[in-house]
Amino acid sequence: MAAIALRGLRKAYGGLEVIHGVDLDVADGSFTVLVGPSGCGKSTMLRMIAGLEDVTAGEVRIGGQRVEHLMPGARGLAMVFQNYALYPHMTVAQNLRFGLENQRLPRAEIARRVARAADILRLAPLLDRRPSQLSGGQGQRVAIGRAIVKEPRAFLLDEPLSNLDAELRAAMRTEIAGLHRRLGATMVYVTHDQVEAMTMADTIVVLNAGRVEQAGAPLDLYLRPANLFVARFLGAPPMTVLSGRLVRRDGEAAVEAGGALVPLGCRDVPLPDGTPVSLGVRPEHLEPGEGPWEAQVAEVEVLGASTVVHARLRDGSPIALARPGILGARPGDRLRLGARPESLHLFDERGAALPPPDPAGAVAAPWAQARAAG
């Protein structure tokens, strides 16, 4: 296996630059997920690593070796696409063998690799079937098997689950995560689905408009987002963000936001009074019953394991509350809402986090971590 490093990576189509000098390290054996909205450049970056897109400027290193000048087949990588691209006239076994036969590997070596992939992915009962006889999940496993038999230095996966229904996506997330643990392989995985990112990754890289907004462990990004973009992108339901201004009462900082004065506790905020700021709070960190905010319930989503309440504050700002179990709230009800100061996120006028909350106190309850994972 091998680490992957990008240095000053740029991609332009004519005069339009879409990747803007990205620096990124993917650790050997890690599961790194590139996540972001459609058009942010994540698939383009993956294709540049694979050699399917030319590099306009910068370096791509695999195992310490520069490879941006090498053809895709010489980079020692295997890629799994959104479209499984199985050969319809071949059986599963033939699909698995085809690339190895083109490399003119010995028959015994081909048989060993195919048997290993079939064992890992539980494909043995399917080896004589053709793609038209496979379910979506089975077809995905065959596509992954074609990557495994190459015994690559690293795996690249480009939205491999996007064509599956919700139930099958959840099952395949578990399968791919388990496959990574068994193989100990370096994997770079592209998705626009932040639930996939939170549940599968060792490291999440959040991209926006061809730039890295933040990279780190999933809960680090969830609990300590570097800016408003990351804060809003990660989390379901998303973080509530209120516009306000900084004030101080009795020497302690507070924010006027949502029609209330919200204390920030003992947090040291190096900004003068009156500075415009944004105040963020995760729905699962809000506590009903007490607090500075007055809210009127607009809609209630009962999900079984949890309830999401959408409400409006006195100044009309929307706010969301998420609680485990079934919460007996109805449209029109009035609630008092609050949150512990260490669970509040503060952002300056540029959208940068200022300063980060205490990670030890930012999760209100153990179930909130599961909520972060979707």
C-alpha cells in the first residue's frame, strides 16, 4: 500500500481554473473521504490522482514517487466508478479475470487472485452469473472485486453507491468499511453524501469550489468546524446559524441573536463590542424548557428514534431542535430553548470559527455522536 500526497495541485480548463492549489496528505492505509457539494471538484481531484485527468500544475505523489507524468496503468491504482461498467456478455468470473488476462499473468496467479476476491466479497455463488442477473449491491461488489484482484497500491472510489436505494446504500457502507479494515488498504472515496463521509472515513476532506475548507477526523470537523461552510455542510439536520452582534455584560461575552441575549460563558472572544458575528448551534445540543430563546413550533418530524422540531424565534429566524425518542410538540406550541455555552459556535464576519468550542463539552449526550453519523 502507499500514501498519497498532493502538492500545489491545480486544474484548469482553458482559462477556467477548477482546482486551486490543493495540498493534501492521504496516510498509508487510511480511509479518506472527499466530500462537498456537486461541482466542488472532488471527482476531478480523484481523476487527477488516477491519471484520467491531466494536471495543470503541481505534484501527485504515490508512495513518495511523483506520478503525474505516468499513464493511469503505471500508477498502481484501482478505481471503482459510479457506473459499475461490467462487461454484460461475461460472467462474474470472467469480469474478474479479464484485466489480469490482459496483463498476461500466469493462470495460477489469476486463479489465486480471483478466489481471494470472491472469498472477501462473498462472490463464490455468483461467479457463473452475468451482470443482468445481479442485484445492484451484487454488481457493486463485483466492481469492487475487479479492483481487488489488481492488488493495487491504493483504491479510488468515485460515488460508488449513488445508484443504490437507501437501504442498500446503508448495507454497502458497512461492507466497504469492513473491507477497508480487512485489507488495510489506502482508500480515497468521493461522495456528496455527508452521512457516508461521517460513517466511513478516518479522515474527511471538505471541498468547496476547488479548495480544501477543512480536513480531519469526522468528529473533529463536526465538533470544531473551521468555518461556516463546514459547520453547515456537516450535520443532519444542519446547524442553525443566527446573525448577531457581540456584547459584554459584567465582563463576560454574549451575543444578541435570534431576539435574545445569549451568554458565551467564560470564552475569551478577541473582538470589540458591537462586532457582527454568526452564532451556530447543533439541533441536538439545544435543550427545551429553559434558555434565552423563545420559539414557536412550525413543523414536527417524528422519525421514531428521534424527533426534529422546526421552529421560529421571536425575530423570525428559523431554528431546529433534535431530541431522542418522541417529543410531544405540535405546530403552534411555544418553547423555551437554550444550549450550554461550550456547545455554541461563534464565527466572525468572514465566516471563520472564533474561537472553537471546548470539545469535551460540545456533545450534549452520547446519542448526539450517533446523530452526527446520520
